[in-house]
Amino acid sequence: MLHPGYVRYFEAGIRALAEAGHAVHVAFEISREKLNESEVAARLATLTPLVTCGPAPDRTESVRDFLVRGDRTATRAGRPERPGGVEAAWSSLATTVRLMEDYLRFFEPAFAGATALRARAEKRLPRVYRPIVRAAARLGRGARYVLARALQLSERLIPTSPAIDAFLLEHSPDVVLVTPLVELGSQQVDYVKSARRMGVRSALSVASWDNLTSKGLIREAPDHVVVWNEAQRAEASTLHQVPPERVVTTGAQLFDEWFDAWPSRTRDVFCREVGLDPWRPFVLYVGSSSFIAPDEVPFVERWLSRLRRAPSEAVRAMGVLVRPHPANSRQWRAFDASFPQVSLWPAVDADPNGHQARRDYMDSLWHCSAVVGINTSAQIEAAIVGRPVFTVRPRLRARAGRHAALPASGGRRRTGAGGGHAGRARGPTEPIPRLGPGVRGARARVRPPVRAPARP
């Protein structure tokens, strides 16, 4: 795993493997305390001696250092050993080739509108190599193909990492699982290459809904690519050229618990605890990540101002519970808390990984009348619980954050069930009147839970 934050995506699967008698060792490329992720990993390792956690082998590659520099809360997971010579030269070449490949992919027609994704990939690539990629992009499809093939051939020439070879020999696994593999310039491909050289089967477990569309390439396909649904199966084949027979659809284990979840407190108790009138319906606003919404607070304040001036008395009077994204909560310190019947909850510094935090989140979704957000996986959980979900049109989304951050179909597929659970708002107050009778009373209207995209 890249860091302990990915444990939450696969905790249920790791537990199930251990319960079946399998030994699981989880290795982290970097450690991170941004959201107390290391505590989650440590708690997992204390449940059974069959699950162990530790750092991945230290290597000379520079992408990991770049990630650490870009995240002040991250530290290197391995020892600061830096062998030079031939190994360092191959490592440097691998980093350059992989970052160039990932930057080049965002000039393909499928990503024509993904300006934010292209800018992010460009920022990761050293400046000296950017003109090469831009020149190929300007010259058209043929030049892009030639450069892509040259980079692919370079990747094939790069030998396996001696550190990873030794690491796999030490642990002698029956199978190697990697995630997310598709981070920009990710060196996790070296685990796939080393495993293949040693005759060990490998698999990529896709962690999140947008991993195959908004990040880097699968440079060398593992024996299996485990995806959530048919949409991701198509993405693996069309965007990453993974042979269809290697793609396995299992559903998103991360969301399994939501299909059987129930609230831990009554609506009356919950509303009083968060500071809302229990006799009025309320809408839950779910925050997005800093990449999607770096300036989310001004957008929400404008939305609330429009909401309180709406022609409908029911709309003006209804409550709003604002739930910041855990990884993008600091900006909410500047939030204007003077709006009536609006509550910011939980607190900005709250730990999102505790058991009580999960119950609080469930109660927020269960007791609201609808969910509004820009672009976040919370909209999937809301759809599973059966709440109407609304997002905003790209014009409004651009005011809150990144314009065209994802390919056009990504948001529809995420909350869609054969056509789309999420509604799109033309204006800041449009979602509320469109809810119909469900918004008139204090009790939430429950829709049938959406199985796609979380379950195939």
C-alpha cells in the first residue's frame, strides 16, 4: 500500500483473509499521520497474529520523496539508505519514464476536458521533460503514439529492483497485492515485475471509484485487476489496455457495511446534538477533497445565502448540516457560522477513524432528507442508504474548485445505477424544491438502496 490510509478500503478483506487462516503482511511505502492513519494500521495488526504491518523496502526512487515533500505530514517508511551507482541510475530512469507516461496520457482525447488532471501530472514531472511531452501532444496522434511506445519499451528495459526482489524472497508470498498502483509515477509496478520474475501471482486491488480515470497508468498488467463494477472493468480495458480476461469484478468491499447499517440514535437525539431543529427536515452537505474543491467554503456560503432567500418558506426554513471532508477540513475554520439552522459538524479537528466517528457519519446520512455535494464518495454511501443525491453543474463546480477535474462520464457512473442516482442542479437552490414531498416533513424519505456501483 502507498500509505496506511488505504487500510480502510480493504480492512474487511484483510480481516476475512485472516479469519480464513491466511497470513497477511501489509507493507507501506510511506507513513502518514494526516488523519491518524497509522493508528488504524496498528489497530488492525493487534487483532490477530496473522496480520502484520511494516515499511516497504527503502529504495532510491525519487517519486516517494516527491510525495513526502508534497505532504508535510508524511515521512519515509524505510531506512534512509541510498545506494548509488547502477541501481540509482535505473531508479532515476524509471521515475522519469513513468512520470512522462502519466503526463502524456492526459493529452489523449478521452481527457480533453481534464485540465486539472493534466496540470497535476505536469507539476509532478521535472520541467526539463515537459517540452518533450507537449511537443508530442501538439504534433498529434502519431507523435503521441511514437512517444508512448518509446516509453513503454524503456519500461521493459528497466530491471527489477534488488530491494524488492530481496523483500519478496524474505516473505515468500503466495500472491502479491498492490494498491493503488496508479499514483502518478508510482513505483509499485516494480512489485508486479519482481513477482512475475519469481513466478508469484500478482493483483491490483482498485481502491476507489476514480482510480482508473483520474490518476496514472497501469504500466504492466498484473495477473488480475480487481474492480468494483462493469464501468471500472471497461476503464481497465479501454484506458489501461488490461486484457479483459484478467479483470475481475467483485464489488466495492468498502461499502458492504452500508447495506446493513442502522442509525445509533433517534433523529430527535441526533438533531439536538448537532444543533438543528428536530421538527424540520435538513439537507446534508458533504464536503469534497482539496483537489476537487480547494475553495469550497466560499461556494457553500454563497449557496446558503441563496437558500435563505429562496421563494419557498419550506426551503428557507429547512436545516443544513455541513460535513467537511476529513482531508479538507482546515479551510472550514473560516466558515461563517451565523447562518440560521446551519450546523458545521463534526468539528474540524475530529478524528475520522474512530468507531464513534463512523456511527456519527451513518446517523448524518440516515436522518437527512437529501444529500448535496460537489464530487465525493459520500454520495455513493448516501445512495446506498437510500437518500436523494444532488451535485452541481460544471459551471457552479468550477466556482468551488477544479473545473473539468474528471472525465465527463466519471461523476455519472459513480452514483449512477443504470442511469444515475444523482441529480444535477442548475442553480444553488434547485436541489431542494426537486425533492418533492420528501422534504415537507421532518422524517426522511427513503429510496430503495442503490446497488451499483458498489455491488456488481
